[in-house]
Amino acid sequence: MSGKLEDSYDKFIWFLHQSCLFSFVALLLIVGFVMFSSYVAFDHPSGDQYGLSESLSGGQLPTFE
């Protein structure tokens, strides 16, 4: 009886760790994407030092005016 209980408890803890890890990674990806897209969308000063806005807004890409 107690062996089965411990086994299911271990599975529950493993599942909790897996879901925690997954949600943490997903959150990191979302935050990273939002920060990157905000650098691209606005001419952000900290984005400029990497040349992101310069290369993406003008330069080689065709502009439709």
C-alpha cells in the first residue's frame, strides 16, 4: 500500500517539476520574443548599439512608400 502511494507521489513530483520547467522555458521564450520585437518595432537606444534597427528598418530591405 505505502509503496504504491510513494510511487504515485514520485510521479506527481516529477510531473510538477516537468510542468514547472516547461512553463519557465515558455515564459523565457515569450519575454525574449517581446523584448526583441519591441527593439525592432521602436528605435530603441539599446537596440541601436547592436545595429538592429539600422539593418532592419532601412539598409538592404526594400521600403514601400
